[in-house]
Amino acid sequence: MSERQTTRLTRDEVYDLLMNARQAEWVELSLDDGRALSGAIIFNEFKGTGRLINVDQEFSYDFHVDQVMDVKI
């Protein structure tokens, strides 16, 4: 049985993770709909929006900070 996160990160915690992830070459975003997407991100801290870009799989995904459950660098 795997340990699941029982408390959701606060919006400020997600903001901090996304701000740090902007410098990373590759991140994984866990979204509130259950998906986990990997790639590089662009994040606009003032709008709370960003884009994940995966060049290998040739897709991009626009997201809002409220959709993000976790960020792994």
C-alpha cells in the first residue's frame, strides 16, 4: 500500500514550487484531474498561469496554479 499525500499543498506552496521549477530543465506536474505531465515550464507568477512544454512528445499544456497538486523537479 503506497503512501498518498493526505493534505493538498497550499496555493503559496505550489507557487513556490513553480517558481523554482522555472529554472529546471525537466519537471513533472501532478494535476487535480489525476494526470501527471512532464516537460519544461514557463510560469507567469502575476497571472498564476503557465505552460508545460514537452519537446520529445511534441505537446504543450496551458495550466493555472489552482490545477497543480504537486511539482517534482
